[in-house]
Amino acid sequence: MARFTVQHIALDVDDLAAALTFYCDGLGFDLAPRPASLGDGGAWLDIGDGRQLHLVEVAEFVPPATSQHLALGVDDCAGAVDDLRSRDIEVSDPFDVGAGLQAFLRDPAGNLLELNQPNR
């Protein structure tokens, strides 16, 4: 059986500039090279370990009203929450789900993000 790993995740956003400010300045991700043949409606970000986040600008994007989300691993959930709040990013208080701590926030387009600190 083939073994699959996550190489990249794509998220739709309605304002690419706002999304880049959030993901690069707010979360600390770095821009990655993106083929010019894809045009100006998106950006690729390096999110670590050879993985990428692809942002795709969609003019009439409406975020899903579901629990669909991108989970980001953190070593210190409370510290990450404090850091994000110091950058004026709204994020929930960390809470214990039994398997570790979680906190939630939304990007400027309304995409749901989870901070996840697993129990060790």
C-alpha cells in the first residue's frame, strides 16, 4: 500500500494581502517560491518540515460554517496564545481536551485554525 504524507494544504482567502500579513507577520511563516505560471492570485508559504500552505485568492470566498480547520502544532499553547494576542490576533483561551491543549482563532478570511499542544 502507498504511504501518504501531507505535502501542502490550500486555503481560499478573499484578501491575499491581509492573509499574507496574518500568516507571515502574525504566525511567522515565510514566503516560498511559487510558479509564475499560476498568476497573481495566490501565494505559497513555508510552514516547516518541507510542508507548505498555499493561499488562493477567491473574490467571493465565504468560509465554511463547519468545524473544518487547519491544526498547527505548538510546544506551549498558552505561550503561543500570549504571543498572538501581543500581535493583536484574537485567539481563544487554551483548554484541555484530554489529549492536550487547544486554542482556536480565525484568519482574516474567516478560516478556522487550531493551536494544538499534545500531551507528552
